[in-house]
Amino acid sequence: MIVESIAPFGAKNARSEIKLEDGSSFVLYNKEITKYGITEGADIDSNMIEEISVALYARALKRSGELLKSQDYTEKKLSVKLRSGGYPESVTARVIKSLREAHYVDDSLYAQNYIKYHIRDKSCKRIRNDLIGRGITEDVIDEAYKAVIHDEEDPELLRESECEQIRVLLRKRRFDPETADWNEKQKTMAFLYHKGYESENINLMMKQVEV
């Protein structure tokens, strides 16, 4: 495989990105590049590529362990973090697979914990969008809700939770349905809708809230 280019990577200039003719790339410390004798235009054989991949896999696995000590990650978030660190897609995929099998990354558990933590302060829609943004699929989110609610995602329980959240927000805004004019009502509805609450619940609580 021919090396097309070698360019500095990162702020400290201790590493460089090696791009190959097939469009793939990886990052090594400059001393490693010297060790392997990698130069622009050089041909890297399959044995060297395999040796580099093994070294990068071990390094990426260690880096993942350091990241997971401080916080939980979804598979997508951890993949993005590793890729931004210069690890190639093939190595990142292997690391994620190993961590998934060892249950160090678990999108289902992540979703359950997120729902448990936010079910009293975020709308279901907002929670769902947050999790989707973190790379968790709709199916996994649905199963996570069932695991948390323990009652096949009881819609009445979720509705009551959302209504209580809306009531709290309306009180914080000192919203008074008796004195609010049309503009204030529209702004309040837009504020609540932006947070993901259902229009039906918003309208109900805006009529019932007591300042």
C-alpha cells in the first residue's frame, strides 16, 4: 500500500497522520513513523499494516478505558471520540465490538439510565430526541422505556409526569391564565412545545395552573 502523504496531527506536533492510496488513514507518533521507516511514496506491506493495526487497537482500547472511567458513552459517541483521535474506522469498530461484548458500552443500559434520570424533568419526546442524537436506535429506546416503566410504557403514567413538569414550568414563569394576554399565551405555548411537551397536555395545564 503506497503512502500518499504524512501530515502533522494534533496541537503538540508529536503525531502525524499517514494517508494511504486507498483513502484510509491512521495516526502514529513521529518516533513510530521513524521506527517503521514510513515515508511519503513508500510501499507499506500487509505485515506492517497488520502490526500497526494491532498496536493501534491496544492503544484505542486503553484510551476507551480512560474515557469510560469519567463517564458513560454510547457506541456512537465513543466511536466519534476515537475517530477524532485519529484511530482508523477498522480499529474503532473492533474496539467498540470488544467493549460491547464485555458490556463496557451498553446502549440499552445507557438509555435506561438516561430515562430514569430525566423522566421527571424532561418530556418523553425530548428524552427520545436526546437519545437518538447520541446514536441510540428507536427500538432500543422503546425497550428501555418498557424496562424503566415496568408496565409496557403506561401512557397514563407518562402523561401525568409530563403534566406535572408543565405545571412546575408554568409556575416558574408566573403564568396566570386569568391575566395572560394572547401574546403571553402564544410565547408560553411555544416555550413548552420547544421542550417537547404534547400540545394536548400544554393546553390542559395552561388552563388549570394556579400561580
